[in-house]
Amino acid sequence: MTETPKIRLRGVHKAFGPKTVLNGVDLVAEKSKSLVIIGGSGTGKSVLLKCVLGLLTPDRGSIDIDGKSVVGLTGAAKTKHLEHIGMLFQGGALFDSLPVWRNVAFGLIEGQGMAKAEAKHEAIENLRRVGLTPDVAELSPAELSGGMQKRVSLARAIATRPDIIFFDEPTTGLDPIMADVINDLIVDRVKALGATAVTITHDMASARKIADHVAMIFKGQIIWHGPVGDIDSSGNAHVEQFINGRAEGPIEMEILKA
Amino acid sequence: MLDAFAIIGQSAIAFFAAIGRLAKFTGLTLSHMLRPPLYAGKFAQQLMAIGYFSLPVVGLTALFTGAALAQQIYVGSVRFNAESAVAGVVVIAIVRELGPVLAGLMVAGRVSSAMAAELGTMRVTEQIDALTTLSVNPIKYLIVPRILAAVIVLPALVLVANIIGVYGGFVVGTQKLGFNPGTYLKITVDFLDQSDVYSSMVKAGVFGFILALMGCYHGFNSSGGAQGVGKATTDAVVSSFILILLANLIITIAVFGT
């Protein structure tokens, strides 16, 4: 008997007015594995992630986590669904009105009702796990560099020990060295938690480092899905063009069509 | 001709869609007000932000308006030998109309815009999405404390504005226009009815609800980066002003119309 996938999407459609963003996405993320979804800007990667998180509701199709549908959840059911999920946002999305430690401990205090002293201790421990010293805890997010903000955001994402962690463009805007540091941290933390990771990126160095499996999205559909080791011999012209970063190929840039 | 009908139709649909979205947002907020948890810390923070920090601007506005009102009423009434009406007209005008309306407008200008800007920035930087992924309902955490605090604190602010406004009239009346202080105060008390104070407090509560709702609604639903936040802020202030003046007219007719 095959194991139930951690996340399964079947025929997911999403449109905004006349613009179709997701056009029948079928995708599976295996338990405790790292899936990286690659694709160009505007291909529907972020919308796909938001549909799984419940921040957007798909127009059609099903999204199952551990075999249970999560589409259209509200109230307590949605809260319970999200308790098992961590998310690192592209821009960090740190709460600028709160110090760093309160950001990291936010889910523990407000979501799980943990006492502040205990949550602060836990937050500092999580900051240490992402390579930040305790003196960072009292700083405001605005006082941190881009790389440090990503690390704090990662610490917040893992603080509640989630089963599933989503990473939205985790290395965007970082220099190559800091990007590699973040990639290492993601691999390390995901393995330590035994979590299922879903990352969306167009950074191939990041994808190769983080992924067990890679899926490519193009025009709202998954056009290739396979182990990361097979990506260089995918036999898919779209994938080959994308991973080699060529302007010529089947993926026509909108700007070139104009 | 058909184009004109299409434009009218589209405008009407857009208008009613906006009303529907606002009604849905209001209903959702009210339903969350009745259910725990109440974020007491956020609520106390908003009481300070809306109430305490609005005291100077509300107090000065009331003081200068009360003083100017006494001077104007004196100039108008002296032609009919009706100078004794100054104290009575000042207190009625301040408590029934100018106190609540001016306090409402000043607080709307200060607070509604701040709410829209803060929530709008949180929306475009994905901080509101981050709240959701951390199992915290953003309506309950961000909106309910603001609206509840505004509804509770506005009557207190208006009470202070009324007292300071009447005092402004008293200072001009006694120091510049030569009224006897004891007589002025006696006429003030004699003219003031309990129902005037009640209507003033009801207006204040309604204005508090309107200004906080408009600030929260426009900020929470803003989109499109910095320009979107700017538009949300402008819309919040303009709609607050219009709705406060409309609500004032409706309450005045309902209470004093017969």
C-alpha cells in the first residue's frame, strides 16, 4: 500500500477576473521530503502557495493535506490546519511594531498561548539555531540587514515546530554567500524537524541545494516533476531553457512578444 | 447611448459591490467582537493611541471653537439686546453639535488615517498574511481592538471636548465680554438638559465606530504598494468625514426633530 502524500493538489484552478493564474495544477509533496517549485515570474507560484495555505480559495480542484481536504476551511478548522504549517515570506513579513524575539515567539504566545517568559527562552533558542546571537532578540526588525531578517523569519517559521514549512523565494535579494547560508539553514532545520518543505524559487542554485524533488510551473500548470538529480536530463525544453537561463527557447518572454 | 448605459450600470454595480464588501467586513468584525479571545494588550494600546494621544488636538479645537462661538453669538445677539443668550447658546451648540462633530472629525483625521496607513502597510508587506499563517485571526487581532477602543474612548473624548468648549466660551464671556462668572455658569447649567449630554455621547460612540471602521476597512483591503496605501489613507479620511457628518444629521433629526 502506498503512503498517503503529505500534500496533494488535483486540478487546482484559480483566476483573477479574466486572468487565469492556475490552470489545473496537479502536484504531490511526499512526507518529510523537500519539494521545490520553479518557474518564472508571474507563472502562479505564489498563488499556488497561498491556495495551499488557505490565504486564497481555489475556484476549482482539491487540495488535501494528510488525505484531508483543506479547501474552504474557516474558523477553528482553519486555525487547526495552520497550526501545523510554518511559512517564510519573500520579504520576511516581520511585524515591525514588535522586537525580534516577539516576532519569533508570536505563534507560540498568540497562537498556542505559551507564557511570555517561556516563549522568549524558546525564541532565543530558535534564533541561535539560525545563527543569531541573543542580543539580536531585543532589536527591532528595521535594525536588521536583509539576511538577518530572513534568518529571523526562518526562526519564526520553525518556532512552532510545524509539519510543513513553505518557503517563498527564500534567497531573493540576498548576496550569493548569504543565499547559501540561508539554503544551508533551510536544509538543516527541515531535516531536524522532519518536516515536509515546499519552496518556490527561481534561483536554481537554491533549488539544487534544497530540493529532493523539483516541479516546474508554466502558464498555471505543472509541466515537469521529478527528482532533483534528473533535472539536467529532464527532456523538457521548457525546463532546460529555464535551468540554463537562456533567452531563446519555448518560454517566450512577454516583453519580447510586445 | 449604449456606452452611457454601460458606464452607469458598471458604476452602480461597483457601488453596490463596495457596499456589500463593507457590510461583510462590518458583520465579520462584529461577530468577532462577541467571541473570545479579546487581545487585551492591543485593546489597551489602542485606548491610549486613540484616546490619550488625541486629547491635545481635541482639547485645543474645542477651546478655540467655544471661545470664537461666544464672541460670534455676542456680536449677533447684541443687536436684539439678547446678550444673555450667549452662555445658553454656547453650551447647547457645543454639547449637541460642535463637541461631538469636531472631536469626531479631528480624531478621524488623526486616527483613521493612521489606522489605514498602518494596516495598509501591513497588508502590502504580507504581515497580515503572516498573522494568518501563525494561527492568529487578523480581524480579531488587528480590527476588533481598534474599533472597540474607538467606540469606548470617543464618548470620553467628547465629554472632555464639551467641557473645554464651554470653558472657552466662559473665558471669552467673562474676560472679554464682561459677563458675571456666576451668572454665566448658572445660565449654562440651566440651559443644559440631560438629553443633550446623552445625545452627545451616543453621537460620539457612533462616530468612534465610523472612523475606526473606515480606517480599518480601507487599510485592511489596500493593495498595490505605496500608492495603494496612500489611496487607502485618503479614502479612510474622506469616507470617515462624510459618514460622520451624515450620521450626525441622522441622529440630530432622530433626537431633536420632533
